[in-house]
Amino acid sequence: LTHNIDVIRAMAPNSCTWAAIKANGYGHGLLPVANALASQADGFGVARLDEALKLRAGGVVKPILLLEGFYSADDLPAVVAHNLQTVVHGEEQLLAFEHATLAHPVTVWLKIDTGMHRLGVHPDDVSDFIERLNACPNVAKPLHFISHFGRADEPEHPLTQQQIDVFTSLTASQSGFKSLAASSGTLMWPTSHFDFVRPGISLYGVSPVSERTGADFGLQPAMTMTSS
Ligand SMILES: *Cc1c(COP(=O)(O)O)cnc(C)c1O
């Protein structure tokens, strides 16, 4: 893990790194992975609040980002209490912030759907979300921006450059941090690195593309499985 994050960071030398350790550290163990990467990752990305709470309970003090945000307004007090950062990808989460009374403002990453069509705010709605989040006292300023690629694991796929262009134009006038690349963007699309890269599968030594192995990128397997 420590070798792999070095290799990955060297590919994006001007960016900070959120190490994606959701899904029990991709099966390697949430806390063991967090502890192994603690000095090299700038922070950790998890999918669910309970994963973030396990990290905090295990002594992890680095920044933690909820990559899919929170599920209900009831989660917000824990987000505040444990100093978590969260994605906002839709109206429900925005309304939760607007209606909450929180002890401290929360660092928010507005997720833009630049073309993957899984989670995120439609480009037409981004300026409205920015305005409302900026007007909301529960949201720390400046606002940060995040998006996710749909086909960056296909080296020639035109969607990737389109997503970079959409993300760039929607966030150009914004002062907050920007983050677009997961493993495939980090290793293969240098113009997608922005302020934070978010490697997951590559940390564990696995290539994010089918045509190349982890070793082709200088990565080493973090797990060995044997069977009879
Ligand atoms: C899982 C995830 C990542 C890491 O993706 P890999 O392809 O495993 O590198 C990055 N960002 C988000 C939002 C994720 O959900």
C-alpha cells in the first residue's frame, strides 16, 4: 500500500490525495489500510457514514470525505461532531443543510454530474446549487467541487475529455478545491488531476484498465490469495 500510494502520488505530483478506502478498504480492512496510509494520504474517502465513524473511533484524525454524502438530515450532527467533509449530490441533501441547526459549518463538495449519470447535480442546476449552498450558514466557505468519470478506464473514450471540459467550465470561476480523477484518471488522464485525486483500486495494486496490469504502472499487489 505504501509503495503504491508513492507511485500514484508521483503520477499527480501537484495534487493532494484522497485515498478511497470504502468497502472495507476494498476488502483489505478499513482500519489497517487507513493506518498504513496515514502518513502519505492527505485524507480518506469512504462511501458511508458508519465507515467514517469507524475510522474516527479507531483514532484516524486525517480529513475524511463522505463520497456519496449522507442519507438523512439525522446524520448531520454526527458529520459535525466527527469533523467529516461531505459530498452534496442532490436536492434532499441541500434541503437538509438549509433546514438544519448545526454547531459548526460543514465542508461541502458539490458533486456535479458531468456525464456519468450516476450521482450528481445536472449542469443546468449547478449555479442554483452554488447560490443556495453559499447562502447557507451550515456550509463552510469556500465550496469545493467533485465529479466522477464514466469511461476513463477506456484510454480513447471521448466522454472523458468532455467531462473534463464540462467540469472545468462549470467550476472555473470558483475558488474552492476541485476533484475529478479516481484511479484511471490519475494514471491516464493528467489533465484531470486538479487539486485532489481519489485513487481506490490502484492503491491495492490493481490496474484500473483491462489492457494493462498493475505491474505495468509500477504497482504491487497488496493482497495475495491462495487456493488449492
Ligand atoms: C470508489 C470511488 C473512487 C475510487 O475509484 P477507483 O476506480 O477504485 O480508483 C473515487 N471517487 C469516488 C467518488 C468513488 O466512489
